[in-house]
Amino acid sequence: MNMTKYHWVCSYDICHPKRLRQVHQLLSMLGIALNYSVFYLSLTAAQFKQLCQKLNKLIAASDDVRLYKCTSLSSIRLIGELTPEGIALINAKGVVF
């Protein structure tokens, strides 16, 4: 089984409060919030497939959810300050990125 992790940025625009909350909670368990509606995810191909299936069940045709393949957070270039000094980016499971 391929356990290679791929890096994704997921952004969404959802007007319905219940669906918005559900998508936010789902992504919060899998990645870290870079902004309220923008998440960084590091997922295997199987995890990515499961995420897409769950999102398809949660969203409506009028919702806008986008997933962009990207590089890992360790190789990004920052302009400004990502987080205050000494604070790490962690997901809901306590995994440090």
C-alpha cells in the first residue's frame, strides 16, 4: 500500500451555516487552518479519496470547495510572520507541521 503523503491546500466558500460548520470540522480534524476557510492537508491517496467522498456528501451544488496540490509547509516562503515566535502549527490531533 502506498503511504506517500501529498500536500494540499483546501479553500471553501459555503453560505449555509450548517454545511459550513460541517466542512470546517471535517477539515479541522485532518489538517491545519491557515485562515478560517483555508486549510493545509497532508494526506495519503486513500485519505484524499475519503475526504473527497465525505465532502461530496456534505456540500450542495452551490458550494465552492477547491483542493490544490502544493508543496509541504516546510518549504514555503513567507512574507510577514506566519505565527508568533515559539508557536507551532498543529492540527486537531496534535500533529506538528
